[in-house]
Amino acid sequence: MNNWSAEAWRALVEGAPEGIVICDATAPDCPVVYANAAFSQMCGYPVAALLGTNLRALQGNDRDQETRQRMRDAVERGEQARVLIRNYRPDGSLFWNETVIQPVRDASGRLTHFIGYHRDASERLKNAERSTHGLPPWLREDRLTGLHSRAYFEELLQRDWMLAQRDSHEIGLTLFDIDDLGTYNETFDKAAGDACIRRIARVIGASYRRGGDLVGRWEGGTFAVLTQGDAAEKASHYAQVVAQRVRDLLMHHPRAGSGRFVTLSAGVASLVPPRELSLDSLLKACRASLKRAKVLGKNSISTAEATDFQ
């Protein structure tokens, strides 16, 4: 394959069934320098209209998407990212764009391009059926903890959110965050911090065993739990039980703001989602309640208020 010509490689990429886009990481705003036919067909724009633009234009006025910020952060750090984002065609029709971006570096390590791989996930989400066939296995598991990866958790969360809207049943989201993890790492080093994360992940994972429960690592020392039906109504109680189990581990933390041991704070949001409410509203409410729990002095649980969903 080393003997393949540039023309052969271009023909291979152009004929790929998956949308492929290359952006220039050295130019302001990372403009598109290449898009294949599959991506053009998926988004509805001719290739010529995409060249020189930033793909954020495909989100139109739908800019309040949490995944947009994650994508932006990954680009700024020159890192890989995988997101599920709402995009719009020229006629205004919505399609769910499952995107993986990969940084490309030259021989000196300088970031030169981003390659994006794109799939239209609209039909899969429209069916709203829980499935394990979306992500490849190596992307489903968080390597540090063995829990669901954030990307896989978000995929399942999106499906269950749509099911809850369709069937009018309650759904709950809890975000757990390890208190003062930064100072724990500074005191005992990063390896000890990772061990702390793994130990707490085991406690959280073992605490949610119902069929509809989902547990994933969100980022750093933050974990996400999805509960449904009766479990969602009791989400705050479950969070308190989990937080107590973590305290009972008696993991020494001399610089903890809430005592001498590692603790958890949690934000809980649950509701029967109306059809007009976006999943971003649930995430926003849960983050707001977690922030309140931290303000309360950490080692505490806070439940989302009605205004948090607005």
C-alpha cells in the first residue's frame, strides 16, 4: 500500500460511504479544505459551498448545544473528540451528525489538520431503541474505570430521553463529582488520583443495578448516572446513599475542604420530559444543581429546581 499514488488514495476517500472532512488547523477558524461526496450528500451542501467555511455553520441558530463546546475545547487542545450534534441542511431539515475528529500532526509534532468522520445518526435516534450497535466496542468503555465512556453514555442518554418523551415516563440524571480531587492529586500525585477515581467508580457502578440504570464516567472525577421510572423519583435518596458509601471508604485526604476524607457532591435532576424540552435543558439543570452542592460546602446533594431547566 506504500506504493499507492495520491490519486488512488483520493479515489478511496472520495468513494467512502462515511462522510470525511479535512480542516486546516493552521488557519484561523479551521476552514474546510476537503469534503468527500458522502458528506456533501449527508449535509445537503455542495462541496464547493463547504470549502473555506467552518462546519459550525451547519448548526445554524441552534448554538446552545453542550457538544459544541466540547468540540471547541477539543480543537483548542488539539485532541480527539467524539460528539453527537444537531446539524441542519439548506432546507432547514435537522439531522443528527455523529462526528469523530482526529488531529493530524507533521513529523515535528506540529498540529496541521483535523480529519472528521461523519455519520447521519438520525434514523437510529428516530427509532429510539436501546441498542449496543452504535459505537465500536473500544469506544464504549472508559479505559480508566471500566464504566461507560462519556460518548457511549451520551448516545444511550439521547435514546432514553426520546423514549421518555414519547412514553411520558420520568427520567433522572445525577452528576457525582469527587470533592477536591485537584488537591488530592497535588498531595499524592496523579497515579494516586487515578486510583481514587477507580475506587469510587466501583462504588457508584455497584450501587446502580436496575435494568434501566446507566453509569458512565463524564470527565475527570465526575460520573453520570441515568435512572428511570420509580428509580428517578428516588434519585436524590440514591445519591445520598452513594455519597455515604464513599465517605465510609475513609480515603485519607488531608486537604479536603469538607473533612479529612474523600467525599462526593452530587447534582440531581429528574422529570417527565415534555416533547418541546431539549436534552440540553436536563444537562443544564443537573450541572446547576451540582454547582449548588459545591457552594453549599461540598459533601452534599442538591436537587434541580424548576428554574434550572429554563
